Amino acid sequence: MPEFNFDALRRAPDVEAPNLFAVDPTDRFILDEAAELIEAAPAGSVVVANDRYGALALGAIAVHGARAVRVHQDAYSGELALRRNAEAQGVESSAFRSMDVEPTLVDGARVVLLQLPRQLYALDELAALIARAADPDVVVIAGGRIKHMSLAMNEVLSKYFGDVRVSRARQKSRLLIASKPRVVGAATAGAGAGAGAGADADGTTTGTATGEDAKGRSPLTLASRHDAALDLWVAAAGAAFGGTRVDIGTRFLLEFLPDMAPDAHHAIDLGCGTGILATSLARARPELRVTATDQSAAAVRSARETARLNGVEDRVEVVRDDALASQPDASADLIVLNPPFHVGSTVHAGIALKLFADASRVLKPGGELWTVWNTHLGYRPALERLVGPTEQCGRNTKFTVTRSRAVGELVSN
Ligand SMILES: C[S@@+](CC[C@H](N)C(=O)[O-])C[C@H]1O[C@@H](n2cnc3c(N)ncnc32)[C@H](O)[C@@H]1O
């Protein structure tokens, strides 16, 4: 195996730019701190969670000799980057296995390496799972950039672990090292996790787990909340955008639902998050076949549950995908999109442009892309260039809603 080179790691197929990095000082800090534990851990007992582009998993394998590593990455593009980076660095694909957030991810784990997720709910979901299913001697080494960390993270970990230690700072990163797991109620995923059964003050309820797995452990349940204005149930797993709340941009875009491609047969909710747009479309238009895609594993779980809670699961197909990679050219009549403007914690337009270009490829000639965006982002020229003629259909104090008509030929990026 050639010598492992962190600096050669790439983000592709995620957006690449001079100010966006595939590895950060937190990855190296976590690996250095965990070195002895990883080296002493039996095969199959090292778990990596929230690895961005594979630095943690590949570092554990190539530098510290971990074997049969289980890896969870919420973003599908991160999973693809891990595979590409492994190949480029000569790490065999059998050295790791990508998994969703499920009990088997952490079953019997002795060492868990974790890039702290931004959402507390996502941390809660993982910590609950580790406490329930990992080895009683498990040590969790969780790290983050100090500017993105909060005391609430210590509190979440302290709920599930008897011992939580805070490291010194190193290159603007810090570690939280947790051990002595304790089991706290049922593992409940998503917004509202930890609120207990029933509804919390803002109406979030915890869902009901159906059945148990082979070892008699309850599967994760998703939090859900009824939005009275839309009369819509929204389910959310830990890392899903917006939790169980309806984003105000999404709410504005929904006002235009009756105007969207009235003769459409196939619609796509691109970057579906918790599936609010997909479910609303399916519910309002019974003749429509709806595909919901998102690269986030948590979003996919959430969107499936949102569709189910609103009785349209048979008409909403939810796919985990990087943009629309699995959708054929010229196959959709309508695409709805509330694009992300963050890449990780960095504000970056690249991801929205990538989604516009893929929407253009997948729309039939004359098909419509409906987009809502923060007006200050000024996406209209990009939509004109990448998709086709674009008109403003609505504007409020914060957001603009546009309809772009595909011209039937690929527009250069
Ligand atoms: C602003 S949120 C909108 C979520 C949802 N449509 C809504 O309106 O509530 C943007 C979504 O795009 C997803 N996303 C980001 N990059 C993506 C990619 N490359 N492919 C697919 N989805 C992506 C994010 O995971 C996130 O769920």
C-alpha cells in the first residue's frame, strides 16, 4: 500500500474550490487522539460517523491499521468521494462498509470516530444509538471546529455517556471524548428527540417504532410534527434540513403549486429534504408520479416517512442520489427546487449551479423548473444560462420564486 497522503484527498464528486477542503485539522486531531485505541481494536470494532470525504475512515485504515471499518456519511457525495479516495490511495474497498444510521452501524463498536454534526438532533440520534448498541467499553472521539461547537453538544453526549471529557484546543479544533454509555429510553431519531413520548411545546411528536430487529432492539423512530397551515405531517431524522419545521422559502414556493406545469405526469422534488414539496405535489395532484431525491441519508428516511404519514407513499418514490445522477435525460415534466446555499458550513453557490444544470438535463423540452431562492443570491442569470427562459412568478421580502423552461438542449455550465 503506498504511503497515505491526506493532502491528496479530494471532495469530488462534491463541489471543489480553492476554499473548500477534503480534510480539516479536526480529522487529524481525532485520528491522533484515537491512534492507540484504533490500533488495539479488534477487526470490525471501529466505526466512523459523519466522515466528510473519507479522511477519518481512510486514516484509520491506512495509518492505524483498522480493519472492516463501518462508516456512516449522511451525504451521498461524501460516500462516493470516500470510494474514489480509497481507490486513489490504494485502500481496498473491502476495508470499509458504508451504512445508514441503524443499530448494526454501531453494534459491538469499541471505538467511534465522529466529526460532530452541526445539528444537535443528529448528534442525539447517533449518541443514543451508540449508547444502546455499542460495546460497554466503547470510546467515542468526537471533534469539531471550535466556532461550530456549543456547550449543548456536551450536554447531549452527557445524556448518553457517564464520562464526557473535553480536550485542549488544537488548530482551532476541540474534541469531546465520551465513554461509559448509559441507555436512556428508546432511540428516537430527529427533531424533538429526547423530548419524550407525546408532543413537546411546539407540537413535535415522537413517532412510533414498528417492530424490533433480530436482536430485539427497537429500530429508530422519527420525530414528526403536524403543520396546521398546510395540514401536513412532517417527519424528520436527525440530520434532515429544517427538522420537522417547514422552511419559509419552501412555504412560499408551495403557494405556486396550482400554477406548476398543469399537464405534468412526472415531477421531481430535487433536494427533497423531509419531502414536503414531493408529498404536497402528490397529495394535490393524484395523476402525478413524484420522485423525491436527496443526497442526505437522513433526508431520504424523512421523506419516505413524510409521504407515509400523509398517505401518499405509493406515489412518491424516494431516491438517495447526487443531484439527479440516476434520472435519465429528458424524463421529467416538472422539477421543484429549494437549493442549498451551503456546502458543509461554507456558503457557496456551486452546489445550486450543479443542481440547476442537472435539472436542465433531466427536464423534457418545455418542462418547468420551479425554484425558490433568497433574493440576494440573484440566481436568475444562472437559471437563464443553465436551464432556459426564466420568469419571476413571485417575490416577498426575502424570497424570489422563478419558473425556468427547459429549451431541450444542454446548456453549457
Ligand atoms: C434547502 S434544503 C431544501 C429541502 C426541501 N426541499 C425543503 O424544501 O424543505 C436543500 C436540500 O438539498 C440537498 N442537497 C444538497 N446537495 C445535494 C446534492 N448534491 N444532491 C441532492 N440533494 C442535495 C440537501 O441535503 C437538502 O436536503
